[in-house]
Amino acid sequence: MKQLTALKKKWLCSLIGMMNGLPSSKRKEFVKHMQLVKTETIQRAVNNGITLETLPKFSHISFPIVALAGSKEQEEIISSVKQIAELNPHCRYEIWEKARHNIPPVFASRFNRLICELVR
């Protein structure tokens, strides 16, 4: 399992923490916790049974929703964000340039502005 093997590499976990904007002390804590992740945890995260088909009520949510992805994400992530927006008229999607799966910590100001815009 590639994900589990990657999580056992301390240097890679540290890099992931840095890319997500964690300060040194929190990065070390993150690396320590990632070393404790078990195979079952990865399998359950990937195979959790939650799909758009298992959540039919999503299309009836009537408050503003924004589905986000970074332009540097895998194509499957970008297409799923677009698909989510198609399922609900109150949902729009945004693909942020130069972003990966790190939008909240790395693009915090822009992310916070977006949230504030939604709740007005």
C-alpha cells in the first residue's frame, strides 16, 4: 500500500507538514503521529463507503456551498469537485491555481475571505 509506505518516511511527512504550513514543533508532532498510522486506518479512509450516490440528500441542501480543489491536484479530484457542483444548484466549484490539497493552511487569507463571503 503506497500511502502507508509514504507515511512511514519521516522526511516525507515533514515535507507534507511544511507544505501545509505547520511550524517546526507541530511538524515534528505530525511526523510522530504519522508513524503510528495502521494499514486499517488507510483502508477505512479510502473505503469508507461514502459516495455521492450514498448521499442523495446533498442535492437538496439549500445554503451556499463551494467545492474547492487545487490546480495541482490529481485530475480525479478536480473532476469530482466539478461533479459535486453539478449535483446541487447552491454549490459552485473553484479550482485554485498553484494549490494542492493545502488550501486552508497555505491560502488561509483567501480561504477565510471565501468563508466570510458565504456566510453573509
